[in-house]
Amino acid sequence: MIYREIGKTGKKASIIGLGCEHLDGKPYERIKDTIDAALENGINILDIFMPGREIRENISKALGSRRKDVFIQSHIGSSDVGMQYDISRDLSVVRHYFEDHLRMCSGYIDFGMLFFIDSDEDYEKVFETDIAEYALKLKEKGDIGHIGFSSHNPVSALKAVNTGIPELMLFSINPAFDIISTGESVFTLLDKGFNTDILTGVEPKRAELYRLCEQKNVGITVMKTLGAGKLLSAEHTPFGKPLTAAQCIHYALSRPAVASTLVGCKTPEEVLDTVKYLKLSDSERDYTRALSSIKSGMKGVCVYCNHCQPCSGNIDIATVNKYLDIALLDTANIPPSIRSHYQNLQHKGNECTECGSCVKRCPFDVPVISNMKKAEKLLARGTSLQDAGK
């Protein structure tokens, strides 16, 4: 297993985690066998947004003394009033369901996630009320380690990140969601299917969100990695061919700030099939085939796919492009951490030999040579954007 830093939390998550939703309603032995398989293969992060007592108790029982070996994401605002999954903004209800789960987790939850920030109303009813204050008090008391939030909407998520409260975000990321036209609901796509007419190229707000998280050192864990399985289906995929699970996982992991993809597995066999990703070749993980079907909408956009490699100057081109993209969010206030990351690279933009081989191999016509120059000017010497564009 490979582990990545979760933003500024100081914790490292397995790049493949377990989304536990599909264990709900399963017999205890199935739950235990699935969790056993996950832990035996190095998975150390579980998302438990489901509010039902039975599933939470079964997961806690399955973990037993191994609770200390995993990070748990539990959600502040997830409830099942009337025995149905629901969202509550009533603090007394929120407190009841979260603290009930807290007790099952030995009195400590690693990541307390403010649940479902998908609209201006959601944002206001959480971040501008006593619910956000409640989360801050939980952290102050030591009942939770870190505050996060979940969202499917990049506009709402940007507002949440900019409050400075969250240290991580659970967000829906996959190759289809990232290139849908602005305003499309991911839930509509999952319910009614994908329409190729809405694939327009990288959605600017989503790209901005990932870069902002990297800039502010807010870690991302990923849901809907496989698009509820529709991206793997010849019938439902919006692309020319269905993607593989490994391609979807690799795509999500290549986005800035992403620490872990939380894949929903309901059997030990599905866990084992998912972790096969770790042993696959780069060509087996390659997701650019799907994106190339809308190449006109991707022109000039680096998707960090590494098709540009090998570089004659040994530059990690995708990483340099990622740091440049983050710097361009606000050139007057480039985070010192981004400058430091760039300056610590073994080979930097100033070592570009301008041979052009990367440009010929890039599927999306990224101006690699000029990007290397911009990165060197912005990140090595910290000049202005106007100078960097010269």
C-alpha cells in the first residue's frame, strides 16, 4: 500500500480507502470479512456516513481492538429520522446522531465531516450557525481530531474551504464529473445517465477547487470514484469505451490535494480486486483515452497524466505544471509551501532543454516549454505574473 499526507492534518491515509455505504444491511460476517480484507491489504481509512445504529455497531464490532489502526470519517449532520437517510440542520438531532457514533468509536473520531455542503443554503445553515461552532468545540475537547466536510458542488465547496475551518474535504471526483458543463447535478447524472453533449472540457470551478485545496493544504478524500459503477459500464459510460476501476482511481489520485480514493466495496473479493491497482502498469492505469474523446475541450490543459515523460532533462513535468497551476490562482500570494515543494524538486523548470519531445507526446497540446519557464520565474525567484509571461 502507498500512503499520502492528508493535507495539514499530520496523518497519512492509504491511497485506496473503504467507503462503507454498501456494507449497510449486510450480515455481520460479511461486514467483518470485508473489513478484515481491507485492513490486511493496508487500507487505513474508512468513511461511515451512514447514520443507522446497526451498521455503525457492526463496523465497530468488526474493527474491535484494531480501531486504533484506522482513521474514521464520520459525518456531522447525517441522520435517519424516520428510518431513512436524511440531512439534519437541527443541532439537537445533529448532536444525537454524531455523539452516538462517537461512543461506538471509543469516544474519538478522527475526521468529523460537516455533512453535505451542496448549496448556498447548506453552507449558510452549517458554516453560519451553531453547527460549525459545535464542530469546533468537538475538536477543542479532543472528541474529533480534525474538521472536514463533504460536498458534490464545487461552488459551495470553494466557499467552505475559504472559511479556513476545514482541514479536509470529501468530494466526488471522476473523469466524467470533472468535465461536465457548469450547473449539471452529479445526482441527475447518476440517476438518469450521462449525456455526451454535456462533456465540455475541464470544469473551471472544479479545477479551481482542487488547486485551492492544495494551496491551503486541505486534503481531499474521494467519493463517487467510479461514478456509481456507470463509468465501468458500456451501456452508461459517456466515453467511447467504459473505463476500468484502475483508470478511475488513477484519475482521482492525480488531482491536486487528493490523499485517498474511498471505493465502495461490499465483499472481500471486491476489496482484493480494487487493490490490484497497486500492481498495475502505467499503461493499465492510463485514463487519457477517455479524455481524448473531447480533446477540443481539453486543449492546453495539463491533466497530470505523464504522457510527456521521459524528459531529456529529467524534469517531473506533471508536478511542475501542478505547482504552476496552483501558483496562478493568486500570483501575489503564492503559498510558501508551494514554492518550497518546487524548489525541492530534483530537477526544475530551468533545466528544460527545449527539445520539444514532451510537446509531441502530450495528448492535449499543453505548452510545456513555456510552462517550465513560467514555473521557474514564479516559483524559484517569485517574480510577477507579467514578468513570468515574458
